[in-house]
Amino acid sequence: MTQNEHHQDLAHIRGLMERSTRFLSLSGLSGVCAGVVALMGALLARERYDALLLGAAPARSRSLDGDLDAYAGPDVMDAAWDLVPLALLVLLLALAGAAWFTWRRARRMGQRLWDPSAKRLAWNLAVPLVAGGLFCLAMLGHGHVALVAPATLVFYGLALLNASKYTLDEIRWLGLSEVVLGLISTVWVGAGLLFWALGFGVLHILYGGLMWLRYESPGKDAA
């Protein structure tokens, strides 16, 4: 056996071991899709939020200051709760798009979508997400509207970090970016929707596009 063949065999064995422990069929297009859906949802939320507050304090909804009291009135609370169904719809559409593109890539790679590595990925992603979702609902219930957007970004980033060891390395950096953005957004609590759009929209598109270029673009080997 030549040295080149030996290296090829080692690379093949390494690839088999990696596929048995990490979910590598995650499609970059799923991130792009989630980002586009999130940006559309943010635009709709902006319009809906301003319409609900029209006549109460429309200028306040566009403020970038750090006055938490400005986001604790009954009009703001009603508007925030009214946006919860929209947020759930955005989440469902993003998950559906992610599942579709990932299933398509898994089929192209000859792999199952719901294998043991995918189950580990889903479990490690779900625990921080569910905990964060319940925490954010509790904050809404107690009137802490201004901190909901930062909390969603931080918890989502932590969920990605927790699950990143079971999938592509880019997910770790996406998670770190979400956490940092969420912490920064606590300084400008009046710009929650803007940071939400940046985190769930722009970052998803950027990282999803990067993943597609690295692993799925024409001429690239599948993961």
C-alpha cells in the first residue's frame, strides 16, 4: 500500500466515524430560508406593533434608548402578546423550510434524516430552546417586554452552542454570534425587533450562505 492510499484509507475511516457521531446533512439553504422568513416576520411585526400603538405612543416604539419603563405600559404589553402568534408562525415556517432543505440534502448524500446523530442534535438543541421559550413567556407575563428579544437571542445562541458538537462547525460560531448580539441588545432595549432581525435574519443568511458555499455549491464534495 502506497503512502497516498494509506492517507486515503485514514480519511475514509475518519469520515465514517464522523458521520456516526455528527449530523452532517444540515443544509446551508435551511439557514438562508430561516433568515428570509425571520426578516419577513420582523417587518410584519414592526408594522403590526406600530399599528397597535398608534395613538398611544408611536414614537416610543422606535426609540433606541435604554428606558425600560417606556416598555412596561399596558398598551405595550397588549401589543407584545399580540405578536406571539406571529412569532410562532415564523418559527414553524422556518422549521419547515429547514427540514425540507436538510431532507433533500440527506437524500442526495444517501443518508437518513432521522438517524441517531440527528436525534442527539435535536435533543441538545431542544432543551435550551424550550427552557428559553418558557423563560421568555414568563418575562412577558411579568411585564418585562424589553428584555424578551435579548433573551431569545441569548438562549438560541446557547442552544446552538450546545448542539454544535453534533453537527457542522459553523453552527458553533453562529451560536456565539447570537449570544454576543443578544448581550449587546440589552444596551438598546428599544431596538429589540432590529436586533431580532439581525440575529435570526441576517446572521442565518450569512452563515447559511457560507455553509452552502463550503459544502454544497457545485464542485464541492458533500459535507
